[in-house]
Amino acid sequence: MVQYPIPFVAGIIEKRIGGKLHILLQTRWKFNVSPKYSGLYELPGGAIEAGENIYDALKREIKEETNLDVKRFVDLKVTDDISNIDGDSAFGFVPFCCAQMTRPIYFVGLFFVCEAEEGVLMAGKDEAKDPRWVSIDELAVMLKKERKKFFTPHVPALEMYLQARAGL
């Protein structure tokens, strides 16, 4: 039986606090879906529903998990929606980065850098808890000292993000 990877979206939500760049981390809390990975640090995000625009999927997931509304995507690159043949619809987009988990669960993640409206930060109903802003300096230390405390498919994206934001 062929297994296909599960696509997901995740947001690297940026915020300046006291002049320093921070991102939002939360604790994964999905014991009914993936108990092995529950309790790990992760970025807000989740599954893309059939027919759902990828940006709408990320906005929905961020709202569900953090109560925040996305106000803008950083370095947004997207084409117009086209219909090549009657009834179809497609568009092109460029995420910040992609990451793939090749075992034991098959995931392909599309990561976007974004900013959220000011709002009350709170944990989602049942999939995440303890949302918090972490400076990129602190994130670098956490990834070095506590790497195994992060949800595996998010680690490559976080490392790429730190490389891209070095010195900011």
C-alpha cells in the first residue's frame, strides 16, 4: 500500500518586542493524533482542507491555535488565480521554505513568514497550548541545546529562518 505525505502549512509569526525580533512558538498537544510528538515545541499551523486557498488555510490554523489574525505575509509572492479550462482554478505561490519528514510519518510542510494583528494570545481548543513569543536569539539557543524538544519537520524551517534573519 502506497502512503502519500500529509501536506501542512505553518506560520513563522514575527513580532518586534523591545526592538528585538521574536517569533511565536507553542507546545504541540495532539495526543489523539500523534502522541509521540505531543509536548514538543512547534509553530502554529496544520492541514490544508480540500479546495482551500493555502493562505486562507494558514490564517484559519493560526486563528484556531493562537486566537491571532494574520495581517500580512512577509515577502508575499503569489500569482493571480487563473482558470485554464472551464471550472478549474490554480495559482502559483512561493513559501518562505518547505520541509519534508521522511520517516516514520510522512509530512511535507510549507512555511510562511507573517505578522499578526495585535490581539489576545491564547492557546487553541485542543491542539496546542502555551503560546509564547521567543526572541530569535533565544530560539537559536533552544535549537542548539534542546533540539529534541522540537517537532521534527519544523526544525529545518526554523534553522533556515535563523540563517535568513541572522543579524536582525
